[in-house]
Amino acid sequence: QLEACLTAIRSSSSENLYLCVLFVYCMLIRPHREVRLLTRSNFNEDLTILTLSGDENKSKRIRSIPVPDNIRTILIANGVLALPDQFNIFTNELKPLNECYFSTCWSRVKTKLVRSGVITPNHTLYSFRHSAICSVFKRDKDLHLVQRLCSHQSMMTSLKYLRSLGMEQ
């Protein structure tokens, strides 16, 4: 289901949405603020590490995350290596995308995906983060790992998160 969904998103003519979904699924970054506001300065010189300051993420703690090769390849192809530090990686300008950009892109693609039976109407951009976390938990059964990956401040938050997704301890 995930592969079909990613393929459909990629062919939807919204490269920005596809990249956003990859950030959400592969790196567990929240789409509407953390991903949308990414600048060149969030990455190290060769785009292998993404760092979010405490002000740039919900947990208010510094997060450093390795950038997977598939995302790095897209960033390089999009010219992110040459951008000045404060330039947004999606707009290639100082100004970021508007607050509703990814929601609007998602709702357009989502309609097609629901019609084709790839996803249900309940799916959101956060569903990609949820799918990744469920996959990790099913594989490792490690609540502490989920806590670290989600950047939750307490294990209780991670436990509530997993329970809300229908995962049992």
C-alpha cells in the first residue's frame, strides 16, 4: 500500500509533496511546520545530516537526523547544495511555502488515491509518520526506540501514541 501511494504521489506532478512525504516517513519530521520551514542551514555541508534546533521542532530539543540517500539525491538534484543558508529548500528563496501548501497538495492527491482504493479517507500526511513508527515498533518491540525516534519527551507520550494507532504493548 505504501509503495503504491508513494508512486502515485511522485507521479502527481508535485515533487514538493513527494519530498515532504519522504521526510515524514523516512525521517519522522512533522510536515506542516518542521518540513515546510526547512532551510539550507538545517543541513550539513554535504546534506548527510539534518539538524533542527529546539525552536524548529515540537519537542523543543535539538534533533540531528541522518539524511537517507533517496532524499539526499533529490535535494542535490533540486540544487540545495548551492543555496544560501537561510533559503528555503522548497522555494529556493528566503520566503517559505505558505502554511496550507502541503495540506492543499495532499488533499488534491488524496482524492485520487481514495478513488483508486490505495488509501482510505482517514489518511493524512501524518499517516506516513504513523506507518513508519508502527513498522519500527512491530519489528523491534522497543518503546524506548519509538520515544527517541518520535522525539517524545516522555515514554508515556510514546505509549499513548502507539495505543492511539492501535498498537499494543
